[in-house]
Amino acid sequence: MKKRKKHIASALPRTHKVTILLNDEEYKVMHRYLSKYKITNRSRWMRETVMSSVFRRLSEDYPTLFSEPEMRG
């Protein structure tokens, strides 16, 4: 079993609360996923999942000096 490092209070405290609503099916699917992969910290999982998607999209949409056709040509 892996040992986790103890987390020291973050230099960037989380002060903004975000609430989402799920329908019954979404909720069941989420709980099935969390159980299957033995995820116990739902808040951390949700935050990491959402933020990884946001960061990936931002990096894909990052402005470049040349357009894609110019870079391929």
C-alpha cells in the first residue's frame, strides 16, 4: 500500500465554493466510477478532473504566431 505525503496547508487557500447539480443517472455513474477506482476524496477528484480539462483546452487554444495551415505548409 502506498504511503501518502502529509499535505501542508496550501499557499493558495481555496476560498471560492462551486456547486453543481447532477441528475439521477449522472450521480449513479459518478458513484460507480468512484467506487470502481476506489476514490475516497470526491472534492479532490472533481477539482482535478475539471481543472485538467480546463488546462488542456487552454493549451490547445493557445494563440500562435502562425495559423495552422501556415505551419503545415
